[in-house]
Amino acid sequence: MSTTAIATIILVGVFLTLVFLRVPIVFAIGIASLIDFFYLGINPVQMALKFVGNLNSYTLLAVPFFILMGELMSAGGITDTLISFSKELVGWFRGGAAMVNVVASFFFGGISGSSSADCASLGPIEIKMMEDQGYDREFSTCLTMASSVEGILVPPSQNMVIYTLAAAGITSVSIGQLFVAGYVPGVVLSVALMIYSYYYSVKHNIPVTGRFSPRALGRSFLKAIWGMLAVLFVVVGVIAGVFTTTESAACAVVWSLVVGLFIYRGFSWKDIPRIFHNVTTMLGKVLILIGVSGAFTYLLTYLKVPEMVSRGLLSITDNKFLILLMLNGLMLILGCLIEMACLILMLTPVILPIWMSLGLSPIHLGVMMVLNLGIGLLTPPVGSTLFIGSAISGIKIEKLTKHMIPFYITMVIALIFLTYFPESFMWLPRLMYG
């Protein structure tokens, strides 16, 4: 057996072993990489250089700003305004409470950029609201978790920023195009969940509550618009070319601070140190993960793992349909086992060359990867959103997972549609950017 093959087995084997032993993912990546550096006779200083090099990115500065914006808006009282607006918008439909849940997550997710933040912030309110309308607690919790995945598709999404960083060594990916491309898939996922919610409401005879009021809708919109304008700073600024991604994220932070302090008054000056502490803790985890993954990715490239995976898949079949199916299956399975940001950094160098060899856009892969791994957030054994849903509802994870099966099916249907019909959403970035 060649040195390259043995080194690949050591790298992947040590990493997977540590993951299954519940060693924190950062340490698993770092230890596996360090052992492989020693085995290959590469100076370990190279590992430190790759760590620093992966963090030396201007685009990466957008990530802490996005996290801070999400924290400020979450603490600033936007939750109630978005739920109120969603009630007036769709609450009068059959299954209105469920649809409010989906729509509120669409708007809030675009602000927080996090599935976990969405579930933790909106979950307690939405679950109680749905229970009051006649839904059982299991369905209410599962819908809350499933709808939270919209938030990582709708811009601004820090996971999409991480994807552009991971793809940088292979091809240039426009963060503006990626942001724009996420809107339609977010809508498709929302519609799929709303259709299933309508079916469930009819099947269980959930009564219609409320009625449509243009005046009330207008009032709730005027209250909610202040928070949603933060997203416009990012999306419009980047698309129009007025700001870079980092600059627009910084402007959005300033706006979120003003809105939270003076308009919604959800927090005061004395709360700001606590908010920054939360952001710093979260950011530290993200940056360390991005740093160590630089060394891991370097080894994958050095050992020509992407080429081996590509040859392996093509040796099985050259059918484009089947290759896409296998790649989606790979992302779904790994998404159940490994944290999302880590997988984006690890899988992109492997999958992107294969994806592009099929004549497909890296923008398309970015959206599909985020959606695939977003579903992984709802699955055991490491699904963070699943754990949060269990905590806020008081329902055991085993029971929640069983009730999630119809939602898994619904989300996979949306995934398959977006995979094989990329023009359903790729037309928008082409329209905006030419």
C-alpha cells in the first residue's frame, strides 16, 4: 500500500474515530491533521501556517458582524414584531398558526442567519401559539425545527460566507450571487412545509381562526420593517455593489444597535457587554474551527483525495442523475454526524470539482450543501437544532425524531426538486448579475 493511501486512511480514520468517541470536533480535526503531518514528514509548522492562512481573509470579517447582528436583533425585541406581522399576513388561512410559524422563521432566519437561534428565540412562543390553536406539542415542535432551516438559506447567512471561503482555492464564488440564489430555495422550502401543514390541519380538523385585515397588516408591517431593514443593508448593498459583504454587514450591525436600543428598546446599554460576550464565545468556536480546517483541507488536497473520490464515483457510474443522488446522499449522511460549518469546510474541496465537472454552477452547490447540512441539524446524533427543540418542548429526542419523519420526507422532496431543477432558482442571480 502506498504512503498516500496509508496517510489518507490515517487522516480519515483518526478523525472519524475521535468523532464517534465524542471528542469535540475542533480537537478531532486538529489531532488527525497533526498525526498525518508527522507521518508524512511535513514540518508541523506548516500546520500553524495553514491555520493562520485560513483566517487571513477580508471576507471572513463578515462572519463576526453577521453573528453580532443576529444577537442584537434577537435581543432587540424583533421576535414579537415578526410573529405579529406573520399572523396578520397568513394567520387567517386554514392551518394559520402553522403557517405563521413558517413565515416568521423565514423572516427571522434572514436576520439571525442561524437555525439554532431561530428555534431557540421563536420556538417557545410559536409552540405555545400552535398548542392554543389545537395542534399537538410534537407537531408544533417539529414544524418549528423544520422551518428554522429556512434561516440558513435566506441571506445573510454566515454558512454561505464560509462556503465561499472553502471554495476559494478551487474557483471564485460571488457571495452576492450566492445570497440572491438562496431566496427562492428558502421560499420553496417554506411552501413545502406550508403545504404539509395545511394537509395536517385538514386531517386533524384544526379550526380556522382570525380574519384578514389590511389595516392590521399595515400596522404590523410598519413595526416589523425596522428589523427587516437590517437585511436590506446586507443584501441590497452587496447586490448593488455599494458595499462589500464585510462593509454591508458592519452597517447592518450599527443599524441593529440603533433599532434595538431606540426603536424596539429590547435591550439597554448595560446589556451590550453580555451580548458581546455571547458573540465572542460563539465567534471563538467558529474561528478556531475555520483555522484547524485549513490544515485538514491542505492535507486532503496534498493527498489528492478529491481526485480519488471523483474517480471512485465515475468508476461506479457516469450518469449525472445518479452522481448527484450519491453526492446528496453523502452530504445528508455526514450532516447527521458532523457539525455544519466543519462539513462545509471539509466537503467543499472534495465535492466542488466533481460538481463543476458535471457542468453545474458552484452557486448551485453552495445552496444544495447548505440545505443538505441544514437537514442534518435536525437529525441525531449531533443535530444542534434537534437538541434545542427537545429542550424547549420537554419532549425526548427519540420521540421527536419519530415525529420528524414526515418533515424529513417533505424537506428531501424540496431538496431533490432544487437539485435536479437548478433553473428554478438560478435564474435570479443570473438576472441580477447577468
